[in-house]
Amino acid sequence: MNDLYSRHRRVLPDWLALYYDDPIEITHGEGRYVWDATGRRYLDFFGGILTTSTAHALPAVTKAVSEQAARIIHSSTLYLNRPMVELAERIAQVSGIPDARVFFTTSGTEANDTALLLATAYRRSNTVLAMRNSYHGRSFSTVGITGNRGWSPTSLSPLHTLYVHGGVRTRGPYAELDDRAFIDACVADLRDVLGHIRPPAALIAEPVQGVGGFTSPPDGLYAAFREVLSAHGVLWIADEVQTGWGRTGEHFWGWQAHARNGPPDIVTFAKGIGNGMSVGGVVARAEIMNCLDANSISTFGGTQLTMAAALANLTHLLEHDLQGNARRVGGLLIERLRTVAARLPGVREVRGRGLMIGVELVKPGTDDADPQAVATVLEAARDGGLLIGKGGGHDTSALRIAPPLSLTVAEAEEGAAILEEALRSADASC
């Protein structure tokens, strides 16, 4: 056991997860690659849990951080903050929400906390609808609406949460239906839930479920939900912490796959906007954002340093059409992995959009999750020089692949070849 790992275990919580039997210390990165403390290089297909959205050590971001740090790092929201205003203007513009207001936080968890505060205050209800298999953060309130038992350590909550169907297309009671019938069945389920309760504050949903294994419903499900919700005055919160900023390739926001009746009432974001810096936030129309009738500030949300980084990162992402790159390179990577999966009985499904790809593993000949195979592939991929993630619903059943959006075709092929070998080694060990 290395010394740093021993020290980690002595002073940090047991529940703070570490990847790998022999955990690694990442010391530096460049582009789509990172290096560990031994000097070994890895192709990074997880980007610090989808945070490194453009590239490691992106010059535009490091320059912006350095220049801002030389001026002032932080002053709180009690003073005017030019980088915060400039970034809020850009986000309001790309949000699609009319008369948008933006509030910055330090994480996706805090962003979702804020969205819940706004929705419950605006609607004067503490009832929230959420999706089964969902994940929204690690705080008391966000754990209370998380529909994934592996990430929900307590059932205590300040909110009354009810879970509806639809986040997972290929499992559950409606899995065998076609897309249209699947949507109709989920809408009927939503109507039934609403018929038994007082009108809730909001439905919160990830357009693509992140921790849940990169699962998603058919396009249009949340638009169909929106029609029902609107009739009851219920708000729609889109949790874009993992899907935002072009990662799905086809759209800038995940909600746009469900957009026939306009944008959500509230959108939360984090992770990729800061390219590794601690930035999260909420964007909502003014009447919702301004509904709070008590004082509020954010000590570290919107600090000058993180705003400068996020503004430079967003500018780079847009000017270099990284959404388009995610669509093109991600599409090639998905098809390459599906070709591999077709020859491996332990791979149930390769799914995803753009550079947000899930590979679900099962015990061959069954639909039973195989968390041991996931762990084996994770280790084998690392041995081959590739870093990936994992997740899933009832059990840890899926590999999660989310490289920086600047991934090249050659790097996609390199990663796919390593992952293919890792999958084959796991299949051979069954």
C-alpha cells in the first residue's frame, strides 16, 4: 500500500470512494491525457467525472486563471463582479429561457439545492417528483430526491419525493414497448401519480442520467411530461450538470431533445462549464428566480477566479464547435463500441449521445447486472492506459465514457482499442 493511500485512509471518510485496487495519484494533464505520480500516461475518458469538458491545461483557461489571480481572486457576491456579470450574460443568452436570471454556486449539488429552494418557495409546496434511477447530489435535500439507492444513504428528507417512470428505456415495466407506447405509458403513470397527491412543486430530471449509467428516455418524453405538468402549474427542472455545454453532440443542452413546447422553467448546471474549476449554477426566468423574500448571498459562488475560467472555457467551447466534434467523434466511438459489443455476450447494451456513452455489462445469457465484470474492465482498462468511469441503477452495471469534447478520431480509436481488449479479458474470465 503506497504512503499517500495510507494517509488518505487515516484522515478521510471510509465512504469517500477511490477507483482501483491500487489507487493512482494524477499529477498533471495535457489535452486528453493525464499522468500519474509514477510518470505513466493515460488517455482520459472520464475527465474528472465530466468536469474537464474541453481539455486538460487548456491554454485559454490557464491564461485566464493566471491573469485573474494576479488581480483579485475573490470578493463574494456583496460587491459588483465583472467576470460574473459577463458569464451570466452569456449563459442567459444560450439558455433559451426568456428573461433569464442566473445564480452561481460552487457545485452541481448546490445548484440543485438552489433549484429546489426556488421551486418549493415559488409553488409553496415541498412535494417533488423525480425519476427512478436518478442522481442529483450528495447534500441532505438532493439525496432526498435521488432515485438510485447506491447513492442515497438516508431516507430522511425535508422534501416529500415521489418517483415516476421514464429515465431508463431498456429496463422496467415498459421496456418492451416501442418508443411511442413507452412515452404514453410513462405519461399515464405521471397522470396517475398527480391524481393521488396535492400538486407538487416541480419535476426534476436529468435528460441523460449520469450516475445511473448514462441512460435516457426516448426523445420527447419530457415534452410530453411538460404538457401534463403545465396543466397543474408544476415546474420542470432540467438537471444539466452532466449533459450541458454540448456534451450530447446533437444539442447544446440535453433538454433540447424534448423541446417541442419550450425550455424548462429552471436549468441547473455545473461540471463542464468550469473545465475543472468549481462552478455550478441555476438559470431560471425572472419571476421564479426573484421569488425569494429573504436575504441571500453566496460567499464562493461566482468568485472572480472561477468566473474568469468558466468564461474562457465557454468561449473556447463555442468558438471551436466542440459540440459538433462531440457529435462526429462520439458517433464514431459509439458505433465502434457497438461493433465490439456484438461479439461479446457480457455486453447488454452500448448507449449514449455524443461523448456521453454507457456500456452495460451483464452475466452472459441473463439480464442480471455484473458489477464484478465492471470492476474487472475498469482495472484492465487502467492497465492498458485508459481511464473510464462506472455507474448504474440497481447495481453498478455500466461503464461510463465521457472524454473531453476535443477528443480526436485517433484518440477515440486508441481508447476503443484499449477498451475492447479490457472487455475481451473480462469476457474470457467469466
